[in-house]
Amino acid sequence: MKITFQNNASTSPSHLLVRIVSEQDLPAGLERSFVEGAKAARFEGKAGQLFESFVERDSNVFRAALVGTGKSDNADRIANLEKAGAAVAAKYLTSGEQELTLDLSDSGLSAEEVVALLTGLRLRSWRYDIYRTKLKDAQKVSLAEAVILNAPAGTDEAWQRESAVAKGVEFTRELVTEPANILYPESFVERCRERFAGMDVEITVLDENDMRELGMGAFLGVAQGATRPPRLLALRWAGGASDEAPTVFVGKGVTFDSGGISIKPAAGMEDMKWDMGGAGAVAGAMLAIAGRKAKANVVGICGLTENMPDGNAQRPGDVVTSMSGQTIEVINTDAEGRLVLCDALTWAQKEYKPARIVDLATLTGAMIIALGHEQGGLFSNNDELAGQLDSAGKVSGDKLWRLPLGPAYDKLLDSPIADMKNVGTRAAGSITAAQFLQRFIENDTPWAHLDIAGMAWSASAGATWDKGATGFGVRVLDRLIRDVAEV
């Protein structure tokens, strides 16, 4: 959606006019019929609540709407403003209106608050209809532009910066939404090359031969059953001091996960196109960070492969040697994400010597059992980093909940014939997955693992997304960089 800013424009437009309302009172200057209609409809200005009618002004009849933002002193003010902007987008995206004017006269909003409102409007207006050829006119997106009227000073500049984060979320949604016959390791890389063109982001790509020379036996074990070759993608943004150790993000990018020989049930397997949600979030976060020219050094790494069950596929009982030299007995080929990540983590540490490292993955179904679809799981070897991520999650809206690690869980991975198994018992499945990854963290590097299995895709609409890909992970990673690496 195109967003532009104007001052002193006509308040009797030929298209939709929107005013914002807190729970305290209605804005001044509204027609009596409009005010009485809002009261009759029990419009109270609650966050995301909408009232619309038609207004005649200067012999011009147009659609007008009020959207609630909740109480102005609410602790969730920013989230409520995002919810209000998203409510407008959801209501009018396919309404036939092509343009809306958001009149902020006498709103009392700061530039930061307006940006939150616009973030909700922009994110909720995202749709990906390129494969839909038979939409009726009433189903097609019509709303293309929002004119922001009388915004406070500095809003335009702030939005230019913050819209980069919205673009990052949208890119992640695009990647996660694409079907596996369109998005696979090679095409994921090419999509990133296109999107990062001209952005001073250094792109490094390792192919199968490169990974074999580096000894990435765990990663390649997952890939060996797939016809499409794997790739390891690194996106490097050098916005900080030359001697500053980078923050490194690592994402699981299994572009389709059949389960391999330990094949998944047929019902719902189509969802496994989004098993690359961690890599998608890393790519989107890097687009956001580079787009707003963050003053920090950041590297995003995506481990990309399919997990398929052909005659050459990895078998339960196989033993593979990881890049770290540690050996792994593969008990279940459907616990493949950790095998991809462990080699990617080792390479990231050897190549970039990170100040901190955060991996993201749609790793375990057990995470959905534990936390549902409300927040991602957080595991860490470092209390300070865990606290920073928890805080970043609360501020950004990508909420996280910390779960424990410990020796009692770690020993569940011990193997009788190798250094470890790739799964533990059925109990504590998300924790043992994190314990597995921790075995590949060297020199006490601050590390966190985010299990976003319940958050990358939603079966129902949320505050700022329609059902489908959510873009979860981009905003929390961007906020972490702001809070920790740019200070």
C-alpha cells in the first residue's frame, strides 16, 4: 500500500475519510448525525472498533469511519494503535475504495504513535494473490493508497525508516507463502539476490560441494534424499564499526519437509512448505535492518534444503559426522531441522566470530502443544541475551516465552554408538531439541534458540495479519539489534 503525507487538504474528500478515536471522547467537528449514529451503534473507541456511515459535506457525499485506539494512557498503547490501523485495512481492503484519507487533526498523537498506526495499516493490507485467477471483483484488493492528513512533525521521516521493517515482514510472508515447487533452495537464494540488489548487503552462497569440503555431514544427510540441491546462504550487513563483532542470526530453511524416511502423515503435509519459516524470518529481518541502514554489523544465515524420501535418503539408524566433528545417530529423519542448524551454527561461529547468535526454526510440534499459537519458545545459555530477547518480543509484538535447559534434559540425547542422538524421548521434545543445538555452541558464545513452530503460520486472522503467513520473527530480531547492537 502506498502511504503519502499531506497538510491542509480538503476534509470533504470524494473517497473514504477515517478519523481516530480514543475511549475518552469523539473528535471535534463531526456532523451531529454521525455522532448520534456512533452512539446508537455503541461505538466506544475501543482498540480496533469501527463505525462507518455516509456524510454530506460541501455538497459532497462520502464514506466516513471512526476507528478506536483504546485509552490514551493504556500500557499497550502502541499495540492498540497497530490494531486500529489493521482494523481499517481489514475493513476496507476489498471494499471498492481505492484511496482513504486518515485525518489526524487534533488527534494528539506523536510521530511514534502515528507510525504504529501506519504499521498496522500496512501489515494488515498485505495479500498474496498471484496464483488466484478467478477472484470476483468483490474479492479483489481495491485499496491502494492512504493519504495521511495533518500528521505531527517528523512522521514522514520516521515512517520512511520504519516502513523498512514492514517490507521485511512482507518479504518473510512472501517466502513462507510460496509453494515448494516455486520456492526451493536455489530459488530462495535467487529471490534474495533480487530483493537485496543495490542494498550493500554482501551475499555468500555455499553449494553442495562447498559443504562437503567443510564436513557438513549432518546438513548433507538431510539433503541427500532430495533432487533439488541444498544451499547455505549468508547475508552480511556491515553498518557498524569495522572491529565490532557481528550479531548472527541463523534460520532453518527446510523448503519442504516430508519427514524423509520417517514420513509424516498425509493429512496436513501441505503445511510443510512453511518449514522454512526460520530462514524466511532471517531474510526478512536482514531486509529490514539493511533497509533502515542500521548502525550495526549483522549476518543472517539460512540453511536451505528439502527433506525427501527417495532411495538415497538418510535412514533411521544412520550415523553422520557434523562439521564440528561430533557424531550423530539419526533416530528419526523427521527431526531434520536440528541437523541443518547444527552445521550452520558451527560454520557461523568459525566464519564470523559472533558477539551473539540467535537461531530461529519451526523446529518441533511439541512447541505448539506447550505454547499454542500465542508466543514463540525461547531457550538460551545466557540470561542477559534471554532477557534482551524477552524485552524485544514484548516491544515488537513478537512475544516469546523462555523455557529451561539443563543437564537432566541433555543426557536424554546420549547415544550408545555415537556422540549423541538427534532426538530424545517423547517427553520435553522442544527442550531436548534446544539441548541438541546447544552442543554446537562454542566458547560460551551467548546463544538463543527461538522455536517458532506455532507462530510462522496462522489458521486464523490475527491483529496485523490475515490467515496464512504471519512474518513472525522479523520484528523481534530488528528490535534486538536496536536495543543491543546499535546503542
